[in-house]
Amino acid sequence: MRTLMKTGKKKEPGVNSLPNISRIDLIRKLRAYGCTGPYVGGSHPFMKNGELKFSIPNEHDNDIGPNLLSRILRRANISRDDWDRIE
């Protein structure tokens, strides 16, 4: 069940527990997990987890928020438990 935050935006359950992360730290952790890349292609760079390809955000000043991080992990087929164990 989704709940509304004070801003009126929908909030995914359990997403709050993921922190904001910089793009550099995201790439570092994905590589530590065994992913390769980033590679240039299309409008966004992408990385690979075995044969699975998933896009990552372009470089910009803001950190990656919990919702986007959750979607990236889902597309990369990385569980939350596995993500938390990556150093």
C-alpha cells in the first residue's frame, strides 16, 4: 500500500531505508558487486550485470535519491541484502 507524504508525492514502502548516493559511489559499488561499465549508449550510460544491461543516470550535481536507486537495483537484479553487503 502506498502512502502520501506531506509533499503529496507517492512513497514506495521500504524505500526510505535506502540512502542518497553519489553517481561515483553508485558506480564504485556496482563494480564491487561485479558489474562492468559504465558504457556510452543512447541518452544514458549503462552498465552490465552479466548479460543484463541497465541504465544509470548521466553526470549532474545532485545525488541519486532512494527511489531511483531502488529502480536501478531492481533493473540490475541486485537484492537489497546484497547491496547492503557491498563495501
